[in-house]
Amino acid sequence: MSALSPVALRAARISRSALILTATLSHFSISLSSLRADTGPRERTPALARHVALYLCRERLAMSYHELARVIGYDDHTSAVYGVKRIERALMFAANAPPDDQDSLDMVTAKAVKAIGEALDAADRTDSPSTVTTLLTKVSGLTRETGV
């Protein structure tokens, strides 16, 4: 088996990142334009979804912060660093949260990361042509819309 060239590896990561974005958009029931929009302090859902997508791309695809910034549409990588670190902190706090603290933002974040991860794992395991076709359609539409 031959190793993938750097160009093929980058293309595969970008394709997989589109799948992660699609799963994240679906989980949070928001549009790509909402995900990419600069949100104000009262709009937590798009910002949280954006950070979850960044975290999942970083963890699952080992993307650099510069690559993450390009996929999400940030001007520079520092916002991607902040988003990934925010989710890492939330997951750490959620792991140590008392049982009666199930509605905190950290717990909601941890549940979202877990649910999206499970959906991605299920998509990886499926051999159903209709599921694969649906995912490819979503990814292809998202790739055209994001320009990646």
C-alpha cells in the first residue's frame, strides 16, 4: 500500500472537513451562512457550532490551525486556536462536572461533540448506497458553497 501524497492527503482532509461541517450544521440546525457569520454576544449557537466543528476537524483530521481557519472562513488562525481551546476547556470541565450540573454550557458542548462524533462514526461504517449518496450530495453542495 502506498502512502498518500501531500496533495492527496490535503484533499482528503478538506473533503472530510466538509463532512464534519455538514454533521455539525445538521446537529445544531443552522445554515452555513450562520456558521460563518460574525455573531454577536447574544447568538451563542452559531459560535458554539463553529467551535465544535473546528475542534472535530482538529481532533479527527489533525488539521493545522491555518487549514482550520481557511475551512471556516476566518481571516487568520488565531480565531481557530481560540475555538479549539474553548471546546477543549469545556470538555475538561464537563468531565469533572457534578451529576446535577447536566444543563451547563460545558455539558451541552460535550453532548454535542459526542453526538456529532457518533454520527460521523456511523457515516464511516455505513455501506448503504442511499446514505453515501446523501452524504456526498451534502458534502458536494457544502464544498461548492465554501469554496474548499
